[in-house]
Amino acid sequence: MSTLRTFLAVHLSLEATRQVATAGAALKRRLGEAGVRASWVPAANLHATVRFLGPTREPAVMALRDQLMELCASRPAFDVAARGILAAPGGSPRLLTLAIEDLSGGLGRLAKDVETMVRALGFPAEKRPFHPHVTIARVKEVPDGVAVPELLLGAPLDAGVSRIREVVLYESRLGPRGADYVVLVRVPLQEQKGSRQSSGYGPPEARSAPSGGRPPSVGQGPSPDAGEDHGE
């Protein structure tokens, strides 16, 4: 019986993703000029992890699919805002992330209910609190005397509001160049009549990510949960 490495994620809108990619390119140049070496996430791979699951046997994948469909059957779509580039943790960061503002609490409620769901399926409990964010880079090397959080102060970002309309279950396949991400199932959330429409989902297909990349689909902030690392 094969075992897959899996995780659950949501995506920003296409417009927000484009803005993040543009800001990330500018920030990459700024940090590069300061001698900071980092692995940058391709635009197609930007996402917000809801729950990293890790090794998952195939029967559990089927159970996840069924339970996720049931969980989302009557759950409304919701809005989040993507604002501010953060360095975590502290003055010697290993991640650069985009802060996610949970406007209605919908993302937090989703994460809480997903946690209950996966624990009922036998997955170990997540030990770290949920901090919604999108990773844009993994910091590899910082020269002595360079303060990454200070470099971020000149790179503000407001990617606006994104409508979250689906939850995606991914497989992460590790390889010599990083990880490939394969969509196992997309589960839609329910759009209420009269609700505001946005510019769409994030990238529709998983792509191969170079080392430091993320699956498809950019101050100092709280340290993101380590469960978000899918082996890139």
C-alpha cells in the first residue's frame, strides 16, 4: 500500500497572486543587492496552508476526500485580505511570508473544523496555533550586519481582498529539484446568492516547484506553523 505526503490549502485570487508576484520580484532584487540569498516561490505555487498532513496512506486519502466534501457541502465561501510582508522568526528569519487577514473568521473556522476532521481520521494533533499566511521565500543565507526585517519596511504590499471558494487536497512529491504538487481533489465552498464576486481562484493547476517552491494554484510577524513545510 503506497503512502502519499499530503496537505490542504486555499488560494488567493488571480489578481492578488499577480500583485504578490510583482512585489516579490522587486523584493528579490532588493534583498539580492544586500547579499541575502533566498529561494523564491513561483507565482503558480503561492498558497495558504490550512493543514499539513504528512504521510498519508491511500485509504486515508479517500476518507479525506469524502470527509472534506461533507465538511464543505454547506460551508459558505469567505473573504480574506493579503496585506504586509513579514519575516519570521525574528531578526534571523528563515521565511518571508505574506500576512493573511481573516476578515470574517471563515478561514479560522475552516482550519478548526479541518483539525477536528483529520484528528477523527487518525492524524496526530497539530501542536502549533494556526497562523494564516502565504510563504513567498525561504531565506538561505544572510550576511553579517544585514537586518532582513528592516529591508522589508520599504516593500509594503496590499494585495486586496480575495474570495476563498474552494479547498484543495494536494500530494507533495519530493524530488532532487524540490517538490512537485499534484491536485488530488478540489472541493468547492458554497457561494451565497447576491454575494460579491472576485477575480477568481489562484492558479488552477499544480506545477513542479524548484527548491524552495510551493504548490499552485510576498516587518516581523508570528512564526508560521512548521507543518506548512511540504518538503520544498
